[in-house]
Amino acid sequence: MRFSVRVPASSANLGSGFDTLAIALGLYLTLEIEAGGDGGEPRVVGGPDLRGGADLVLAGLRVAAAAAGVEPPACTLHAISEIPVARGLGSSAAALVAGLVAGNHLLGEPLAPTALLELATTIEGHGDNVSASLFGGVTLALTTEAGVLCRQVEVAGELHAVLFIPDELGLTAEARAVLPPAVPRGDAVANLARTGLLVLALTSGAFDLLGEAMADRLHQPYRAALFPAVDPLIAAAREAGAYGACLSGAGPSVLALTAPQCARAVRDNLEAVAARRDLPGEAMLLDIAHEGVTLTAATASSARG
């Protein structure tokens, strides 16, 4: 059996929705799988340096097998990824989801998508990135006493994503370490209100509210100390007509949500500000990935030889 799994990148938080909201983006990790192989152990071969992502692919596959009550199936996996690692674009979540979905398919689909989400959330510690990669679009995920609750947030209109992706790496552990153990009540209330406003803006099409809705006081001000270009890049995106902009995930990338006709101007302004600050990186226009993880059976012509 040969097949492939394609998983979209994701940008978490969307400003105020810390650890709960995420959006799937049109950059992909593709995992090509061939069942069987020598030694009876799953293994990842070839592909780019995923900086631990290969281990997460294997971890996902093994966790799926353990949840199904069987040994991990023997297979060979080849990863091909467009997702920049350690840039706040959910590369680790994509690798984990790819492994879970691949393992589940190899075993005959014993686990429902909701079970895969539960497993992924347990490993990641929060369900934002993994839910977007699994289901696509904009997702809201939270852990309740009954398990992980996840819903897609319908977007009432056309939005484009524009990102500036610095060359520098941003390690999630470091970005978590700068967050305070407690926050002032006023900051918590401000984010609660803006998260509600963010969902309202997306579902109603009142995108002019996104600038206020994507403002954050729980994580972005602290992480700006690690990535000093964040605030100037956000300002540049807004000046060029973006509805709203924020740090992407744990950073250092910056995400702007724009009308289609503003996307190129936003990209150009991000590039200009980065050049003035001598900040190496790339500005990209991306579609929202409304479809999450997909699985495709290999044909004789497409199978790796």
C-alpha cells in the first residue's frame, strides 16, 4: 500500500485568541508512505531537515497505533515540506498530524477524526494548530472536562493572508518562557472581549473590526522583546490596508489578514520595512486552506520508485 498525506501549515492565536484560535494556510507538509519494509519498524527517510519534525511524524504514528491497541506498523515515510520550521507556522503540529493520520490509515482507520484531535492536543498541549491542520479554515479549540471541543469558525467573505517570515528561528520553548505566570485582570478582560470580537468579525464579515480584534495583551507584548520587528511590521501591514495583523503563533513571523485587492500592497510594505531594518526574510501571499489534512492513494505513475 502506498499513499500520501498532505497537511496545511497554521497560524495560531490570531492575536487575541491565545492558544484557542488558529487558521490553516496554503503551505503544506506532504508525507509519502509505503507500507512494509525491513526490520518491522516505521522510519522516516530523506526529505528536508524538519528540526525534530521527523520525530514528531514517528511519534504521531506510534501514538495512533497505541490508541488502537496494536504495534506500530512497518512502513517507510518520506516527508516533503514547504512549511518553514520554527517560524510560528505550525510545522511541528503538521508533522504530528501527518504521523497520526498516516498511522491511522495504515491500521484501517480505527480512530475517528475527533480521536485524532484528542491525541494531537494531548501531545501538543493545546489544540489550536493541530485542529487547523486537521480540519482547515479557522478553528476554535479548547480542552474541557469532557475532552477537546473544536468548531470551525465560518469566514463570511474572502480574506487573504500575507506573511513576513524572517530568516531567524523562533523556538516555542523560548517564546513560552518569556510569558508571565499571571497577567493583570485588565489584560485578561481586554483579550476576552477581543476574542469575542474576532469571532464576530470573521463570522459576520465585519472585517473592519479585525484591527481591534487582533490586538493582544496576553502574549504579543512579551514576545516582542524576542522579536523587536513585530510591532513595526504590524504597523506596516495596517498602513498598507490590512484589516488586522499579529504575531503568527509563537513567532517570529507576522500574519496580516487583508482584502484580496490589498494583499500585494501589504506584502510590498512589509518587504520595505524589513529592508529598512536589515531584517532578512520573505514576504508571502497565501490562501486560507479551507480543507484540512487530505489523504491520497498513490497511482503507479505517482508512486516513488
